[in-house]
Amino acid sequence: MSSRYAGFGSRNDDNESNENFVTIGTHFDPAEPTNSTSILATLGRKASKLVDLSSSNYGYDGKRFHGAFTGGFNAGFYNTVGSIEGWRPSEFKSSRTERAGKRSYEPEDFMDKGDFSEHGINPKQIKIRNIFDQNESVTRSVIKQQSGTSNQRTNEDILRDMIRVKTLSIGKKILMSMGWKPGEGVGVKMSRKHRQKLKWSLTQETPKDRPPSPPKSEEEEQQQQQQQQQEQIPGVKVYGVAMPPPSFQQTIKKTSRLDDDNDDDDYDDRLYANINLPPLDYEVHFQLQKREHHGLGYKGLESLNLFGHNNLFVQPSIEKQISNVKIRGQAFGVGIEEDEDDKDLFAEDDLKQYDYELTTANDNTTDIMRQKTQENNFVLKFARYESISMSVVYPPPTIPIDFRIGHRFPKSAMPPPPPPLPPPPASLSNETSVNEPPKQISIKHDANTRGLLLGDLSFLSRPPPNMSVPPPNVSVPPSSKVEVTPVKPTTISTPSLEWDVEKERSSHTTPTPTNTARTQFLDAIKNRFTSSSDRIEMTERQSLEVALESDLKKAVSLNLYGDLTRSTSDWKPNPLLCKRMNIPNPYSDDAYNDSKESKKSRRQLCSNLFEHLFTQSSTDSLTSSEQSSPITIPPPSSSSSLISNTNETIIRSSTITPVIPQVQPSSVPKSEFAPIESFEQENQERPPLDFFSAIFDNQHSDDESADEQEVEEKKTDDIPKPINPQSSIVSNSSITKPLASSSSITYQSDHSDSSDSSIEEIEVSEKSSFVYGPAIPSNLPSRSKTDHDNSIWAKLANTNAQYEELKHKKKHKKKKKHDKKSKKHHH
Amino acid sequence: MQLERKFPAAQGAIRCVRYNIDGNYCLTSGSDRTIKLWKPDSSLAIKTYTGHSQEVLDVHSSYDNSRLCSGGGDKRVLYIDVMSGKIMKKYQAHAGRVQAVRFNEEASIIFSASIDGTVKIWDIKSREYDPIQVLDDAKDSVTSLSLGNNELLTSSLDQRVRIYDIRYGKLYEDYIGHNLTYINISHDQQCFLVGTLSSQIMLFDKINGKLLQTFVDYTNNTYMIENALSNDDQYIYSGSENGRLICWNLLTAKQICSIEHESDNRKSVNTLTHHPKEDKLLTAQEGNIYLWKKQDKIEEKEEIKNFFINDKQINTSKFVSGGFE
């Protein structure tokens, strides 16, 4: 039974009687497995355990990271700070007698206890340094113990084991595992002789000077000879340090030989001639003897870089390519007077330094890419994507046999198209010169009128180009042989709603408050109604809707709600709405078109609008003429006469209004009743044929119409026109209408204004019988003449006049029919 | 239903009564152009808001109870501060009287439906006084609107329900075939309830527009009678033109109760609102506000039980008979 106690300086295992010895420290059990670290480490840990109070209480999986600097699990003292008392502020006292010393702070001052512990940032522990072997010693000792060579491990053993020096670096270990032994060189094994030679050369002199392995006898003889010479010939001078005495030389040689094992070289050579030896352990370092008289470190010219060139004698390759230029070097052009001596006059620009490609030097990635591609022998480039599918070629549509080029309009609406189509360039040239010569205005359309005719209203945003254009109604020339009906024949056929025109005008001219209010209202209600112009479409649509409605009703009657009754359509919410509702916009933000909503206003109450209307009608006669355009105010008499004939009120109103502007001078005060007038203007919308004629203006009547235009203008300027010619007109109309035949006669013969107007009236009245849609109120014409866009309408009228000229032949044929109709109507 | 409280509003005929978001307060709007804020549980009138020049047809309070919006016969939509009673915004672009107004969830937008056939959407946050969007798809007056999570439902006199799905950017039009006066989306957002002028309330599936249920046995031929769903979507309440409050079971469409407001008053019950949390109901007849509380469900349960038992009996009898023969 042996109990071993690990106590420093105490050893009582052998002698049980010596139990009086004082035991210092705690004994440890050597059998205790110490796998992880050395005993010292365990000792340290134990110590730290004892010291570190927090470790036992706070266990986060046994790991103990703490301290303010480690950002660990718990910091400070029991997760607080400082000590039990908390942070104790260091006191600072300084008085006159006792100056406070300057205190320097160490990093440790700001560290916790935890920071000094095993896992802290500044562990203060006993550890084994790297140069000592940790594990092997322990294991070795354990093995030793187990092998039983020494049953009893003494404390010295343990300590010795602890302090085993770790000599082998990992490199050495590896080398040794490969068969290397300390003291050998690394490399291919060489023959003994060669090795010897090397060794000799290294230890003695350069191999040139001395024979690699001088035989011993010779050396001795030489030395002896030297000695003899020295002794014998005292005249020989020896520079430098005097040679040592020969006896000493001998000893030196001996020792050297002893060291190098040179004494039995011969024997060894013979013995181990065939055995290869590893190379020498030391580095081969040649020391050259200095044999010339230059200074130390002198090197010859060739290796010197004299002027900073890399090579004086080799021209850069690129320069060779440009070798035509004979003058080279920066010295060219440097004169005596220039005092820049520091310049290297003989330097030449190395063209290699210039870039010959547009590549960025820093572009490593591309370089790498290039390298890689070159290495891997494949090519990086972009190839065009080639879709497999071929483009589909559709055959041209088959044209029906009865197809004719050009659209044929219904006869009633249109005259035959003008035979020759004017060349477009001519019309273009005319367009530009619209404003200067009034001649051409009558004939040609400019962009605006054409646009208007085509329904393109975009030009309205521009200021009206030509306000000086004569009013449309003056277009009837007194001398014209061809009858012109200034009234548009289309007035009746395609009437559109008041608010359409209203909208146009309001956008065109600066709207008065009433106007805006009205337009707002009309705008708001517009889509509740459909204009009678697209009546056919309407009826179609209606019939469709009716059909659909009946379907729906049927479905409902069968209680088949669901797919039958549901219709889905796209609806674009305002992006702002989506934003406010926190719903992503299903469409792109641009998709929302709020052109429908006139941004300005609609604020005004609709009731206000109505009020405006009514008040204005009452104050009709008081309205002032603000607009520059000529406006007619129908005198009350005329209106009354109109009204008196109840049958024809509607017709007349429609017919008269276009006539009026012709007669009225521009100075005449006009009513402000734009809306009603707009009705009229609406009515003047073109039939399809008019479009045609407007676009392809006929050259036929150029001169005539131009003349007419001139005359008209003169008229408007010079002659003050009767304020209420309407009455006469009306009377005419009332007379002429029943007598359709007579009107037809006058139609041809008369050239006076009145007659023309009467003709127009008749025509209009005839056409008015075709009017669809709501009846026009009888008192409308009276207010009708506020025209803001007179110029446009004038142009329209002009074009119409031209068109009428062309048309009139055809009218002859038609007339009879019309007359009949009108008769019917009257009776 | 049991009548818990009845009190006069003293603002003429009550056009609409609405609980606030948590059900502690209610708003009434009357024909005397005022809006009143009540605490219905104690019949306490808290504040009166003025600003409309004609009768107020609908009122709605924001989620935080800080603002009101209202619309009325003067074609205006007002945005009112609750505390001060000040009119913060006044929108007037409708061409007809405003039938219904509604805040969105965050009270940043007001939807207003008018008999001019449009629903206009007002952005409160901007200084613009124009609607940010006008929904003018309806061919006739828009009578009411209801707001789902992602969609807006409108009922129109052109006999169609329109569902504006904002999330998908789609408009679904459901032809119902009756003049529609009131629409109400269910709490689960799956169905909508439509009041018609043909004395029937119809329940539709929102997703495919299919008719799920029809509730009849009440009168609604001339007025706009509002309806309501209980919080669990189990019951449907509606006023009636004969002065009754009527309740149906949603599943069975059976009329659970039909209660006269006054024995001597047969005037129409136009408006009602369901408590957002409890089983309470506020209705209004003429100038009086009625607070109803739901009774125990014993009767209905029995009814349902009976219904099922009957079903089973029929089945079993058939089976048994078959087995014996």
C-alpha cells in the first residue's frame, strides 16, 4: 500500500513513520485522467474555479464568457458592475500639502474579473508556453507508468514531465517522418567524395585555388618547405599578420582534422566509396577573394544602369517599328541657353510606356477572365440569340370581287367627290400663306380647319391663328356665278350635343365663370346622354343592350345568378387611391388616365349653373358685346315671327341661325348665350363627304371663291349691316318654303345676299326634316351668335361654300325631291 | 330582440344611425340638418354638429373617432372634426344629393355615393377639393356603398351591384334585377347583402356573384331600408316599412323575429346599425332611437334542432320502410 502525496517538498510515501511531516498543499491523484491539458492547466483551472465566484452560479452551458470587453453572457460582478458594493469611484484628494499623484491607467483598470479568466481577453493564468510540450509529456509519462518500469512516480518525475521541452517544430517532425535526421542536409544524396569536396571548399578556400583534397603528405611537405623557406630566406617579406609558429599550425591542423574527421579520410574514402551520403547541413556560401584594387562593393560597368535606361544597347521593340524617324531622345531641341541640367538629355522615350490599346490597367477582372479563358482554352464572347421559330408570314388578305377603292357615302349626304384631287404640296404651300392673302383663305384650308373637319381638336389649345378671317357668312359673293350655300348642309344631319361644343369653346377661349360652371355641369352630365349624331350606333348599341338586358332578365328570372349576371371589366384605380388604401396598384402608375376628370373645379354647384342660365335668358337683351366676333342679335320681332309659326319653329330656328351671322356687322352687340349658339354650331358638323372635300380641296373654284372672299371682306368692313335683317329673312323663308319650286328658281338666278340666304334656308329647312334627336327650342336662334371661334367657323363655312359650288349641279336633281318633302311638311 | 332603451333624438326624422368603431357611441343624422353624437347606453346626447344646409343622409366616423364625414341633400360631403365640431373640409362636386359616405380604414379617403350616379373619392390629405377619382359606371343613382378590405361595393338603381376590386383593378358588375337600395358586405368579406325594392334581401357570393339566400317576409317597396349583419354573420337584421324590426337566420333564411317598434306607429324603420362587438342593435323610427339587445338564443336553437331532426326522421323513415319492404 502506497499513498503518494503531491506536496511540494514533501515526500512521505517511502517512510510511513514520517507522518509527522507537514503537508503543504493538496495532493492530487496522478491516476486521475488528465486528457485535455496538462496538470498545470488543471491546477490553474481549479484555482480559477476557486477564485471565480460567478462561475459556479452562472452556467451557460458551462461556458463562461463574460466581462464588459468580451460582450459575454454576464458582465461585471454577478451581472452587475464592479464589486459587491458596486462600482466604487476612486477617490480623488488633492490638497496644498498633499498633492494628488498623477495616476496612470492601465487597460487592466477597465477590465472585469472575467476578462482575466480563462476565456477573457486578458487571461491571467499559468499556462504552458508554446515551446513546451503539453500533451506528449503527459501521455508519455502515463505510458511509462503503465509499462511498469517505475511503479512509483515521484513528484520530480511529474515535474520533469511537465517541463519537457518541445524541440521539434512541425516542419522537423514532417521531415523526420520522411526519413530525415537532425544534422543532415536536405536534398539528394551525394557520393562521399563529392560531399567531401564541398565541405572542403566551404571550410577552406575556394576550390579554384586549392586542390579539393590535398594529400596529407604533400601538405606537410609544403609546410615544411615553407618553414624551411621562411627560415632559410629571411629576405622574403610577409605582409599582414605574421604566420603562426609551425607548431601551432600543426595543432590547428590537427584540431581541424579532428573536427572534420580528416585524419582517416583515406581510409574512409576507400571504405565508403560506394555509399551515398546526405548533403551537407549547412548552406553553401561562396566567399570570393578580393583580387582587384577597386573599392569595396565596386561593380563593373556592364551591370550598372547608367542613365536610368534598362538597356542602352537594345532598342525597344516598338520603337523599331517607328524607326523611320531619325532623331531620337529628349535632347533634340534642347539648346545651350536652356539651363535644365538635371534633365537626362540622352534619355529616350520608351514607347513601351505608352498605351496602345484602350484598356484599363486596373481591370483585373477582365485580365483574370482573359487569363482563365486562355488557360482553359475557350472563348468568352456574346453570341446572338437565335430564336428557333421563324417569323410568320401571313398571306395578303383576299379582296372581295366587288370591292372598290374608296368609300362610297350614302347619296343623300354627299355629292360626288371632286374629280381632280389637288396635289398635296400645293395645299401645304397654301397653308403657310393663309394669313397674308385673303384670297387663298377662301379656297384653301389651313391646318386648323382641316383638323377641325377631321375632328382633331388639338389645335384648339393654340391661340386661334387668324381672327381677321372674314366671317363665314360673307362668303356669298354678289358677283359669283356659282351659287354658294354658306350654310353647311351638315347642320342637320350630324347634330351633336350642346356640351360638346361648349367644351370645345371653353377650352378654346378663356372661360367666363358662367362658362366654366356650365361646362362643368355639362361635362358632368354629358355621359348620361348620347348625342343624336351617332344615332345609328346608338340604336345598335341600344338594341345590343336591350338584348343583353333581356338575357340578364331571363337569367334572373331563372334565378341563375352568377356567371350569367356578372360582367367583368378592367378598372384602373387612381394610384393615389391605391396608396391610401394600402393596396399595391394593379396597374402601373402611368396607366391611370385622369384626363376624364377635369382637374379644375366642378366645385361649383350645379344649381348655380342653372341659375346662370335662367338669369341670363331674362337679361338677354342687356347683354353686352364683349367678343370681337360678329354676332347677331335677333330682334324680338323676328323671334316672335318665328314663334308665331308654330309648325316651323324648330326648323326655322335651325335654319335661320346660320344665316344670321352673314348679315350682321361685327359691331352689333351680341348675346352672351353661348350655349344655345353652340347648338347651332354643333349642327354644322360635317358629313363625311365634307371631310373629303375639306381634305382634298378642289382647285376649280379657287379664283372665284377668292374673289368672293375679297368682296365679302370689303362688305364686312365698309357696309354697316342692318341690325335686324332676320325679319326679312324669316319672312322670306316663310314665303319661300311653301313655294319650294320658286325657291329653286331663285336659287339659280339670284346673287343677292337675301336670295342666297333664302336659298339656304330652304335647303336647310328641307334637311331639317331629317333632324333626329331633341327639338331645338324656338328661341334659341336669338341668342345664338356668340362665336368665339369665328375664324374657324368662318373657314369652315368657306370650305363649305366651295364644296357647295361643286355640289350644286347635283342639287338640281335633288331639288324636286326636297320640294316635295317640304310641301308635305307644310301641309 | 328585446327593447332596451328608447329615446327621442329631437332632430326631426332620423335619416341614419351609426355606431362608432367600438360601439360606445353612435351618430345620428336627421332631417333638421344636424348630426348628433350619442352615448346610446345612457341615451346621452354629447354633441350636435351642424353644417349641412339640407337633411343629412349619411354619416360615418373615422377609426380614431376624431373625424366625421357626412353627406346630405345639399350635395355636399363634409369632413368634420369631432371635438370642435369644425368643418375641416367641404366637398361639393356631386350633382345630386349624397346618399352614402364612408371613410376608408385609415380615414384618409372619403367615398361618397350620390344619386347623380357617381361615387366620388376624396383625398382628405391633399388640399385638392376635387375628387381623385370618379366612378361613374352606374347608369342610375348609386344608393349605397360598402367598403371591403380591398374593394368597394356599390348598389345602384340600375339594378346592378358593382364591385370595384382595387387590388386586381377589376370592376365586377352583377345584375340583380331589382332596384337596389342598400348593400352590406359581410364580416368575412365573402358575401354581400343587398336590399331591394321588391321586398327581399338577397345574399350573394362576392366571388362569383351567385345567389346564396333570399330573405323575404317584410315590406320594402318605396324607401331605402337598411340592413345589417350580426357580428358572427349568423343573423340578418332589417327594418321594414311597416315599422318592424326583422331578424332572419342567415343559414336557414327563417325569420326569427319581427318586432313592432310601436304598436300604434306603422311608420317605416329606415335605418339601423349593429353594434360592432356585442349583440346590440340601434334602430330609428321617425324621431326616436331604439336600442335593442339580443335575447337568449333558445328559440332559434330549438328551431334549428327541430329542422335537423325533421330531416333525419325523413331519411330514417325512408330507409326503414325500404328495409322492411
